[in-house]
Amino acid sequence: MTDLASSLAEIEALKGITGKTACDIVVCPPFTPIERAVERTESSGVVIDAQDCLNSRQPVDLQ
């Protein structure tokens, strides 16, 4: 997903296959289309999550 229009189009396509696959569908778009992605996937089987944008060579303690 590199731009807003294509990202949202891909999400729309994924909504069409929910319930027909043997896996869960989770999309982690870039920050810019997250709000629109969440709006478009309400009441669908697609879950929107966030990317980890941490750019570090040191381990991160998540505790």
C-alpha cells in the first residue's frame, strides 16, 4: 500500500472475500489512510491495525 487511493481500493477488495477464506484478514496500512480504512471496514470481517514505525537497531522492551 503506497498511496491513499490504491490502499483504499485494496481494502474494498478484501472486504469482498471475508467469510470465504480460511484465515483472518488484517490490514496494516500506513498512518495516512488509517481513519478512512477503519470507516470503510466497519461491520466487515477486515480488521485494521497499525504498522510499527520504529526504526531502531536496539531491542525494545515492551514490558
